[in-house]
Amino acid sequence: MTLIQITDRDGTRHDLDAPDGESLMAALRDAGLSVEGICGGNMACGTCHIHVLNATPGQLPPVSADEAALLADLPDVVPHSRLACQIPVGPVLAGLSILVAPDD
Ligand code: FES
């Protein structure tokens, strides 16, 4: 389990003990934090859009071309936007802080 700080769409902060080996999308979805993950992690829906608030260099996997293409089509994209389905949970994420992107 890895502890990650989440700010939900209401601005409420949560400490999430996320299961290692799952995607961050699945951890957020299963915790009821307003992330739907409709496409199941296949980079087709954008419902797992998050804003990363404090990642350190190398903490997250690089953004693939497919992820960048989908992010480019989403509203409310910021320079640190990611798809949570593309981020595996593991000890390297300890202390990460994210914001669930608005649902437009
Ligand atoms: Fe659909 Fe991430 S779950 S793009």
C-alpha cells in the first residue's frame, strides 16, 4: 500500500492508502473519489484525468504519445495533467499529491 494525498472535486483532501500493483485510476475509482475510468484504462475516455500537484522528477512514468493525444482533447488540461490509468501504484508514489480534474 502506498499513501497518496488526493483532493477531490469538492476540494476535500483525502489520504488514500492505494494498493500497490493497481493503476492509480482503479485506486481512485474503488475509493469512490469521483474517477469513473469508463474505458477500463485503455486511454479512450479521459474520465481518469488528474492534475499532479507535486511529483518529483522521475517519480511518474513518462507521458506516452497516446496519453498526450487524449489529454490534448480534454478540458481543464494543465501542464501537469495525467491520465491516472497510466500511473501504476507503487512505493515510488509515496507522498504524491493529486487533484481530481473537474468533470466538464
Ligand atoms: Fe479511460 Fe484512463 S480510464 S482514459
